Amino acid sequence: MTEVDVSLRLLNAGQLEAAELYQNLRTQAGFRPDALEGGADRPEVWIPVARLSRRSVSPIDVFDAGGQRLPRLTQYESSRLMASGLYRLFRAILLSHPHARQPNSDLSRFLFRNNEPRWLLQSALVTLLTERAQPGQRYERAATEFTVIGRGAEHKATALKILDEYAEALQDYFALLQVALSEYLLVVALDGRINEHVLTYESPVEATEPRATSRLSRLTRSKYVVSYKTQMPSTLRSYHFIAEAEPGIHITRLVLKSDSDLRVGAEVCEDLKCLAGELDAAKRSPKGHGYQKLLELEAQTTLRRLADLVRRRRWEAEAAQSSLPASRIPACDDLAWAAASGEGTTNANGDIVSSILEHPILIDPQVLRQAADEIVQQQLVHDLSVEDDPISNRAHAYWRRLHSRLQNTAQIQMRVTFIIEDATPASFRDAMTYCLSLAAIVLSLNWVMLGIPPTSMAIPISEMPRGGDTDAIIAVLLLIPGFLYARLSLPDRHSIAGHLRAGPRLAANMSLITTAFLAANIAAGVDGIALQVVFILAEVVPLAIGLGLMLLLRHSASPERSGAAGLPRWAYSANQLPGDVNPHVVFFTSGVLPRGDDV
């Protein structure tokens, strides 16, 4: 379930006019210029609230705070609006290019004189966005014999030529187009007289297993690591994630991280490398005082941004009951200290020099390049929010964007990782007791029936019970194990609790099968050594399984390293290796493909 807070106060006049204009067009009413004057007379406004995968076929219903279902645009309607907007954006980008102002350039002819290539692109956009299926591979075939390039082929070649020649200027546009092709906007109608709205809807998610786990590890694991990935707009002010499991399952640790500092980190890395190159050049050939002053200002700005980045990571590590030691980021720590400490040096006259370029840490410009590498290697662009307490079947994490933080033009990647474990070890203990009980029942029956040591193989056929006694023994072997099996706490094997209790389930099933196999042999009249072999098998198998569960129960009580799951590299403690713990399952919002954490 996704809950969204929508404030119409954040819409500017142009956005509000567009939202109201579409409602007027739908109702075939003329646009009222006075609709923007005061919220009391405002009609319904159409607002996009989410992006959903085009692969999802489940209907999405959006409800307001009162539980009323809101009207929403169909995929076809929103896709046609998106196609129109994307073409206008495409044309605006090309119009801003210098070649568009040259009358004889190919771009100018494409934009102002040759209509057919533009119409072809418009038709392609509408087709791509309104059709549900998407093209896979490009269809090509050899030209037909005795034919030449016609007008249609020339228009197609012209359009493709423009796309290829101005691919660099359209790079961000192509990324946006890819998002529009894989997802569609969920647009709903809101009451324009109310500024604040709370909307809820069921968000479709997909799941994948990132690694192939062995069957033995699935049977013996006592903790289940779950990861959830989603994308959020860079203008998002806050994000609240709530995870809730069924009763009897505890969420022991929840970690939320995002790459909201990705743009800041990339700019700092680029500035550090550029600054290192300029310092090397200045050492080889000193330049004038004006250049040195500019270099000083650039160094102060860059290092202060780096110091602020390191400071936030340290505070977040302390909030997560961890630490970010200087030994992990030695170059970043030195440069952050040089920027924030206010230390200076003295010249030959004994005067204090506050220039950061004269600081001893910057004597070797290589430290700047090393700091840029540490930002990438230690994933300092990832912020962190950890919730450890209280331990229950419900946990949450809260993320808030800093007002001073630069907004990233791309989407913010959110990743939430939490650890699920059985509330008590009762499932292993109950299955162990069950297996040992079946072994004791079979051992007792063997002793009572034969009156000899159970390990003896010499059993005269005449000593085997017959008639009603045999029926009573079969009833004991079937009813008592079945009654005890029904008392076991074994949840649905397709649920998370079922995954955590897969080992006890298998152990109980195998013990029950061996007991039923013994009852079947007695009912079939098997006697002699063959029956004694079946008796020994029905004793040894449950006994061995019970002892194995006892060892697993002791192993599950020992600490595991799964507490490192989901943490960025800078947050790992000394005894944890980055990447040593992977999630067992990854859920991600439809349309968001799972990717690695490396930046």
C-alpha cells in the first residue's frame, strides 16, 4: 500500500492552469480565466501522482482520505498526452541548438521546411506510447531487387540522421523517453477547492532472487533478508517506509539508503580531479596572483563541500550505532579537516597565512585524486537511515531531503533492506521433539512386540502378532504421529514464515513418512529380517533428524553477519566485509530494474 501527500499549493500558476485546462477540455467547456482567482471556484484538477509499469495489468484504484475512489485517466489517455508533451520537448531542445538558426542547415530544414520527417517522428511517438507491446529487435531486410530509394525512405533517413547527429544534445531526452516507454503516469482528478490531499493506492511490485541459494542453506537459515527498491523524484521532500510481517515473525533491523547525494558526489569528484591537475600545472609553471586567487576560491568551495559530505556520513553512522573511522577514508578525512579546522601556516616573515593551498595536506595534489577515488569506492554518495528498535513484526524508516541539498535532475534511487527472523525457535524445537517422539514410539513398539532387543535380526515368524493386535499397532503408528503433526506450527510454505521454517517442515515430513512406511509393511504382512530392517530404519531416521535439528537450534542462536545487509560500504564495521551478505529476495517497484550499488 502506498500513501502520498499531495499539496496543490506547490503548483505554480502555469501548472495549475494546465491541470484545470484539461478538465475543461474533457467536459467540453470553455477555459475560464477567472478559475485561477481563488480556490473556492476551482474545478477538478488532474494531477500525476505515481509512475507504474506498463507490464502491470492489474487495475490501480486511488482513494482519498475518506475512502472514496478518485477518477483517473486511462493508459491510452495519459499516453497520448505524454506523446504530445514529449514531442514539444523534443522540438524545444532542437530549437535551442545553434544549428537551428542557420537557414541552410539540416536541422533548420527539418524544423521549419521539411514536414514529412517531423510527422513521421510524431507518428512514431504516438505509436510507441499508445501501443501496449514494445518493439524488441529492429526489423531489417535487404532492398527489393530493381527498386530505388523513394520519398518515404528519404524522409525516414532524414529523421534518423537528425536523431544520430544530435544524440548528444538529446541524451537526457532519450533517457526520459525510455522511462515513458516502460512506465505510464497515474493521473487522478482532485478537488481544486482543497489544497491538501492524502491519497492511497496499491502499488504493484515485482520480485526476483538475486542469487541462487542451495537447498541446504534454504533449509537451515534462520534469518531472511528482504530488499525493496524504488525510484522517487528528486523534488521529493520526505519518504516514509513501513514494513509489517505476520504475527510470529520479527523484523530485527531495517536499513534505508538513497543516492540523493549522487549529483553532489559526482561534482565533488570531478572538481577534486580538476583541482589536482591545476595544482600540478601551477607547480610546473607558476601563474599570476589573480589565477592563484581563483584557484584558492575553487579549493575552498570544493573542500568545504567534501567536508560537509563526510560530516553527514559520520553523523548518520553514529545514528546507526556504527562509526566512520578515518582509516577508511584517509584522504577525505585529511581534506575535510583542512577545510573545516581553520588551520593556517606562517611565511618567512612569521605572518599567518590562511590560504588553504598552503596547507601541508595539499602539498601533494595526489591526495585530491585519492579522495575522489574514496568517494566512489566507499559509496559516500549514499545516505543512511537505520531502525533497530523496537523489535517487533512492524518496522519503519524515515528519509527527509535537506533543503540545502542540490536537487538531482535524475530520479533518487531508494533501497530498503530489512532482516526477518522467527520470533522464537519454537519451530525447530517442536520439530526436534516430534522426531524424537516418533523414534521413541517405534522403539517401544519394537520392544513390546518382539520382547527382544530391538537390534536383533533373528525374529521367528511365529512370534509376530496377528489379527486385531496388528490393527492396533497400525493405528498407533498412524494416529499418534498424525495427531502430533497437526499440533506443529507449520505455516504456508509459500509465505516468509514458511521459508524460515522449511527445515522443520521437511524434518517432520520425513519422520512421518518413515513411520507410515513401517505401518504399511506391518499391514502387508512383512515379517522376519525384512520387518526388523524397516523397524530399524523407522528408528534411526527420526532419531538422526532430531539430533540434526538440535545442532541447528544451537547454531541459530549464534550471531550472524546478516546485520550488514543493505549498508553502504562506508557503514560497514571492521569485522564485516562489503558484499558478504546479499538479500534472499528483492522486491522492486514495477518498471524499476534491479541494479548494483556501485556508483
